[in-house]
Amino acid sequence: MADQSGIHPSAVVAPEAELGAGVRIGPFCVVGPDVRLGDGVVLKSHVVVTGDTSIGAETEIFPFASIGEVPQDLKYRGEQVRLEIGARNRIREYVTMNPGTEGGGRVTVVGDDGLFMAGSHVAHDCRIGNKVILVNNVSVAGHCVLEDDVIVGGHSGVHQWVRIGRGAMIGAVTMVTADVIPYGLVQGPRGHLDGLNLVGLKRRGASRADIAALRALLGDLGQGAMRETARIRVEGEVTDMEREVLDFVLGPSDRSFLSPRPA
């Protein structure tokens, strides 16, 4: 049962919706019957939250966002699907997030502490990690995986089924069509791996030794087939960050990789 305190009189909130303590729902919002809003969630105004959608505590959603509407997938036939959004996210104006489909496990998952800027889109069956930033008008297609601390620059696109490893940064106006290793820096109209995300690594407190090791690994991976090189390197002595990159390269994926350009 929806708690009516904190709800603007013009909002339409289904009685079956579950609202946590301190939820605030502004003018002209619509909240469906299968929606669960955690403690302290704020819907500013003109926000639509529908479908089987859960939103974690203290998430704030700005005007004209559409959250939980049916996926943009012609194969969707009305099956029961859901969208799970974590805590403390900031979801800005005109953002769209869709639930899963039968072909992708029926669930889209968004982690905690993300920033989804105006006009960005998270498609069906995506897995979005913690502290992810999508800048204005970024489109992430279906079945993508964005690990923790990924930043995608404005007006960029991520092709369906692509994985982007932890701490990677995608430059503005970039089309990402293949997997991106952790801590990689990708930019260009058709994105290429252009080195390491040095800004992100420094923010994380990575040591000079860690960065030097990753640079050396990147050079090795750029010399030939990335998976073959990774299989050899993973058997040797490597740092924790190197192992993270190698495990990512050797992980399950049907896509190729954006590989480093040879020096």
C-alpha cells in the first residue's frame, strides 16, 4: 500500500505500489502497481516509473525520465520482466531505462551511486555496475555489461553485447563495437583503445608501479592475438590490476576486443 504522505496531489500512484519511508513524489508523476521505491527516493516531477521495477534508497529521478517501460525489442511479447536499480543514483532529465527480456534473463540491473545524465539510455538486459557515469545522450544497447567506475562520454553509443571493464573511460562521440579492457581509454568515431584511463587510475590511488605494469601489459596485448597473449601472461607473476585485465580478456564473450595500437 502506497503511503500518501509526501505525494503531490497531481501525482498518480497505484495503491499497490510499495513506498519506503520518506519517499517524495512530485507533480504529475506516475507510479505503477508493481513498483517498489526504497527509503528516501525522490521523483522530482513528470517522472514515469512502471513495470516490475525496484529503486534503491535515496535515488533521485529528475523530470521526464521514463523508468521501467517495456523494452525496445521486437522479440518482447509481454513476458514478465523486471528492472532493478540500486541506491543513491542520480537519474537526470529524459533518461530511459528498460527491463529485461526473455532472451537476456528477464532482468536489467543498475548498481549503486551512478550518475545518468540527461537523455541517456540503458536498454534491456544490461548489467550496469556501481559508480558508473553516463554523460548526456549516451545510449547503451541491450545485453551490455558496464563494470564499476566506468565513464562514457557524451553522445557516445555502446553496441549490444559489449562488455566494458572496470575503470575504463569512453571519450565523447565514440561508437564502441567491441569489448573494452579494464582501465582502458577509448575514443574516436569508431572507438579504438588509445591507452589507459590515467585520470581514473590516479583517482583510484593506483601507484606508479601499477600504472607502469598496466602500460607494459597493454604493449604486450597490442603485439598479437589478445586472448593468446593473455593465456601466456596469466600463468606468470602479475599485479592485482594486471590480473583483473587478464581475467577480463579471458572471460566469456562472443565479441572481439578493442585492441591497443602497436607502438
